Amino acid sequence: MKTRILMEEMYATLSAVYETLDQKEELLSSINAAVKKCTLTPDIYIKPFSQTEPGKGKVVIEFSPSGDRKIGEFFEYLIKENNLDCE
């Protein structure tokens, strides 16, 4: 999955584009595991690219505002667990 991470001052966002419903479910499952592991709760947005192709879209994970250093650990966990390709 193509992934983009943006971090500045008190805000951090990771967005991952999924190509199949299986990829989406795996990512959401990993997010739940990361929440438990890091004890952080991000805002999560799921955006399908079209109504006719529900298996394609993106998941956006956002922390705002936060200065918690565990955010990096949270993102790192997701990258490793899902073999994400970061830009």
C-alpha cells in the first residue's frame, strides 16, 4: 500500500491507499493492535474512492494536537505490520 506520513509541530497524519477490501481490513486490524500497544487513540477516516469500487480507497490516521512521542512508535508499528511503502 502506498503510504504518506506528514508530521509538523503538534500534528501527525498517516494516509494509506488500499487496493482491496482485505488490505483495508488488515490495516484496520493493525490500527486496533497499535492502539492497545501504544495506548494512543487517533482519529481515523476511511474514504472509498468510488461507490462502484468499494475495495479501493484510503485510510487516514490523524493525531492532533499531540506532542506524544509514542506517535512515531504507533506509525512504525503500522508500517512494519502491513509492509507499507512510504513516500
